[in-house]
Amino acid sequence: KARGWPADVEIKISGDRGTYVAHLGHHKAANSPCRDRNLPVVVQQCTADEFVLRVLGETILEGCPTFTARFKRTGPDTAEGTISRGETVTARRER
């Protein structure tokens, strides 16, 4: 969720870098300048059981989120994560 609104997020990773894009559902686009923007991502850790990403939104636009997301694998293509703002998320890898 993004400030209480349901959100679909797409993260693309190649090597130790990538992008994060939030598609915020019913959230008003006019109130969210960070919506649908490619925010840079840096992979901080990646093991067989866990991966940690740093989303660097403030480098694109002041006020866009900069936060850390830590994911633990729950299956071959799924993971449960927490982000530094205290939210819990579910991730699914698409092949």
C-alpha cells in the first residue's frame, strides 16, 4: 500500500542495479508526482534466502520515497518483505 492506497509495484533488476515503479491504483495521480516514475534501485545484498534493495526516489524528484526493502524467500518465485517504513509486502517473480 502507498499511504493506505493499494499499490502494484514493478521492480526490475539487472546485476546490482534496477528500477522501481509504483502503480498506485485508485490514488489520484495529481497528488502523487512519483507515481509511474522509474526510481533507481541498488541491490545491497542478495543470497539464496534473502535480498535487500535500496530505492533511491529522492535522486529523481524531491519528495519521492527513498527506502530499504528486505525480502525473504518463501518459495521459488515468492518472497515476503518489509520496507523501512514498517510496511509488509508480498513479492512474486515473473518469468
